[in-house]
Amino acid sequence: MKKIYLALFLSFLWTSTIFAVDYQTIDGIDYMLDASTNSASVTGTPPGAVTIPASVKYNNRTYNVTEITAVNNAITSLVVPDGVTTIVAGLCYEKTSLTSVTLPSTILRIEERAFAGCYSLISINLPEGLTYIGNEAFSRCSVLPTITIPSTLTSMGIRTFAESKNLGKIVWNAKHCVDFTAENVAPFTKQYNNSGYFYNDYTSSITFGEEVEYIPAYLCCAFMNLSMVTIPNSVKEIGQWAFYGAHRRSISDINLDSKLQSVKLGNGLEKIGSLAFAVRTGLASITIPDKCTEIGSSAFGTCSNLQTVTFGKNISIISDDAFSFDYNLNTINIYANTPPVITAKVFNGYSDLKAITLNVRSGSYDAYNAANVWKDMYIQVLENDLRTYTLSVSSADESKGLTTSGGEYDEDSEILIYASPKSGYQFSKWNDGNTDNPRTVKMTGDLSFTAQFEAATPKYKITVVSTNDLQGSTFGDGSYEAGTTLLIAAFAKDGYHFTQWNDGNTNNPRIVTVSADANFFASFAKDEAVPTLYELNIAPEVAAQGWTTEGCAYESGAEVMIYAHPADGFVFSQWSDGQKDNPRFITVTAEMNLTAQFVVKALTDVNAVKKEIPAQKFIRNGQLYILRNGVIYNAQGARVE
């Protein structure tokens, strides 16, 4: 019997496992449905334009689409739904009819060769949130005209867009993508005739976003069709070989770039890597910004038409060969007061440095005239030690708001800029992400700021006040956006306490959600006076000789009777403070300890005893009372009415 039960149990488990996953075709799309997770995986699609839904229903159960593992070879367009986080490796590999792809904001990764060989693909978005693109993911997408890399991207595999020969425009927003290690694994190059040399002769424009902080090594190595490069102020470092400008078609044939004639370096740049702009023979001048402290080896080597170099005031490291074989270099302007320590190899290839005119600030003339290598140049003082820079301030949309104007300002001057939103709008941020408004900027170079505005969220007035400022204060008064969760509180002054808000709520502090104008009035009340109590301790000095009222704690000013009653054979003598009244009435004003003293009754006391009216103890309702001379006292000596 046990074997039968076990067999049935195992059969149940097997059946449950089998039917947890089901394969169905719904609206022409093939799914693997997993009932254990309520998830669906797309295993096939029809040809043509395909929009995959975010969820599907089957047998009254809803399944969320989380994965796409295969699509039809004849697919022409693909819309991926929210919820999918990864484009799996080779998903659309060599789908030659695919022309457009729309990806959701949930995509985090695009794996290797996901769209490789899609030579009809002309449109795909890479959403913010994407962090990784795999090896050759878009290689040989030969008609793709433009691509925008999101700011969230942190790494890319090798040759990601290799042989995408129509990729004329690249927008690079990645804040800090890791380095590429050589030109043959860089993302945007192609191989020439299987010779082993790589370059790019089709991309004419690369734009860097205003939040980019680092330009990876080899990113634009051997881009032979660039005419201009602008590095935004946000960039702090340019990696090695980033814009290296040569490729070889054979061992004996080296092609040098001459098209790139303008490189503008942003004011935030701090370091330029080795060979970063080497052999860019079209460059005639370069200005190194003030924040830049270091230039790597051969960074501008063999820029054979470079004539003028201007160094900012913080340059301190110029590595060997940084300007080697720049035979036409004839003018150096340098604003650093302290001469950078360099060797002659920085200008390797020059036979006579006197051919270079070195313009320095007047206060540093003597320092350069005594510094190694610099002293060998023809040194003269700059015509104007104080540079003038241009400040541009504008609105992204003047229908939403305006700004202060810019102008020409001396270097290091501090200028206040301000953005003024129009009715229905509010200031959002400046183009560099800064949210200060107004904002003070320092003129360290030519600066450009664009104010961005957004629709204003409705604000409501929340009034939080005290009904009596002498009794307490409040917190939380102000204007707040709808939906704000707000803490309001009331603070009582000494001698008072909070009682309630005007709506009867007694919570303090209190959380309210802002949805309309509202008033909250805090009420307070005077604290009840706490009476001052003093201990009155009464006892017989010798317990066997008599008893006394008990005493206790009394309010200050209380009138209390104390009484000592002798035992048989004794008479009261006096209280411990010498007083002989018995009973005795005391006004309580301080702590007091009194004992009753008794003595043995003598025969001569008979008459006195006869005159004494004795007190009587009695019990009523479980309480002890004392009756004397027709007046009732409790056990502590307080008169009972």
C-alpha cells in the first residue's frame, strides 16, 4: 500500500511540474507560459511588423512578458514591451529585413550580436537605464545612420558597431564608460581589407552630452572624417588614444588625419591622456583650460601644423613628447605663474627652441627665464595678463521662462545668473545639472548656461499657527505641492501643554497630506499647579508607653492636629521639640519629625488624669478615626467634617 501511495505522490509531482510550463500561440505570437511565476517568454513571432504586448491572458491567468528568445527571420519591425530587461544574444542576428526596433525603459543589457548583420536597420533607440552592450551587438548594421548612447551606459563589448558604415552621427551621453583597450576592439571602427588595421572614415559628427565626465580610451581612435570636436565642461578626463588620428592601409602607407581643424576643450577638463590627439595634422591651435593640470606623453605629438598652444594657469605636468615633431609650433601662451618642470623631450624634434615665442605673465617672467627648457625659448610678457571671457545665459524655451543676460567679463570674476519662470512654470535646472537659482558662476573660461523650465505643480497654502502665542508655537506653515506629505507640530511653552488642533485631532506631531489650502490651529492649556507636599512624621518615643496620630505628607499650609495618648500607667510629658500642648495644632510649612514622650504616672497626677478627657479610637468602613472633645480626626490628625 505504501508503494502505491508513493507512486501516486511522485506522479502528482511529475504532473504538476509538466503543467507548470505551457506552450501557446496567442494572437500569432508563440509563448512559453510559466504558471509558477506568471511569466511569459516569447519563443517565436510572425513575419512583418511585430508589437509584443507587456502581458497575455490564457485560461483566465495573466502572464507578464519578461523575455524574448526568438523572432521570425522575416520580421520588419519590433516593439519590445516594458518588463523585458535583456535583449538576449543573437536575438535578431542577420535579420536582414528588420528596419526598426523600439526598446522600453526597462532594458538594462543588450547581449552580444543581438542585432549583428541587420543591414536594413535604420532606427533603434537605446533607452536611459541601459548599462551594457555586448560584443558586436550592432556590427554590420550598414545603413544605420545615427545612434545615441545613453548616460547610464557603463561598459561595451568589443567592436560593438564595427562595419556600420553609414553611421555618420554619434551622440555619446555615457557619463563614465570603461576604457577600450585598443583600436581593434573600439566600438566604432572597421577593418581595412583584412590587413589588421582599423579606422573609421564614415562618422563625421560625434556629440558629447553635457553630463559626460570621462571620454574612454580609443573611443574615437582613427576617426578620419571629423572636422570638429567639442568637449563639454562636464568632462574631467580624456583617455589615451581617444582621438588619435592615423591609420595604415599597409606597413608602408600611413594615413594621417588633416580634416580635424577645431578642438574645443571644456573648462572642467583636468587631464589629457597619452596620444589623445596625436597626428591630428589639421590642428592649428589648441587652448588648454585652467583646470587642466596634466598632459600625457605624445598627447599632441606629430600635430605637424600646430602653431599656437595656450596653457591655463594650473598646468603642472607636461609629459615627454607631448608636443614632439610639431614643427610649425611657434607660439606658446602660458598663464601658470609657476613654470611646469619639463624636459627637452616635451618638444622632441626641435633643434632650436628659440624659434618658439613664449608669452608669460609679467609677474612670472623671471621664473620662466630661469626654468629649464623654458629659458631656451624667446620669452616675452603677455600683452594682457587678465583674460576676458564670454558668458552666455539663455532659456531653453522663452515661452516658459527668461534669464539674465550674459556678457564679457574678466577672468575669475563672479557673476550672478538667474532664471525667471513664467506663470504656470517653474525652474528645473541648468544645462549642467545644477539646480541653484539664482546662481553665482566664476569666469574660468567661456561659459554657457541654459535654463530649463517645467510645468509648475500646483501649490497650496498650509496655515499652521497657535491660538495663543504666549502659550505655544507651531511648525509647518508654508506653501507645498499637491501630494506632499507634511509634518506639522505644536510646541507648548513652560507652564502650558498642547490640547488639540482645530479639527479635534490630538496627535502631536501630526502628518498631513497636502491636497488643498488648509488651516491648522493649535490650542494649549495651562498646566495644573502641582501642590508642594511635606512629610510630617509622628510617633511615640517608646511604643509601649502610648500611641500617637500617624502623620503623613501634607500640602504646604495644611492645619493638622497631632495627639499623643498614654498607655495605662503613663502620662504624656512633651513633644520632642519641647512643646507640651496635647493635642497640638500645627500649620505644615516644612518637613517635621516629632516624637511623643511619656513618663510613669505618679499618684500626684490622679487629679490631672481625672480632668483629662481621653481620646477614643474607632473604626468606620475599615478606616481608623480619633474622637476627642466631640471632634473627629483621621489617623493622620486631619479634621473630618
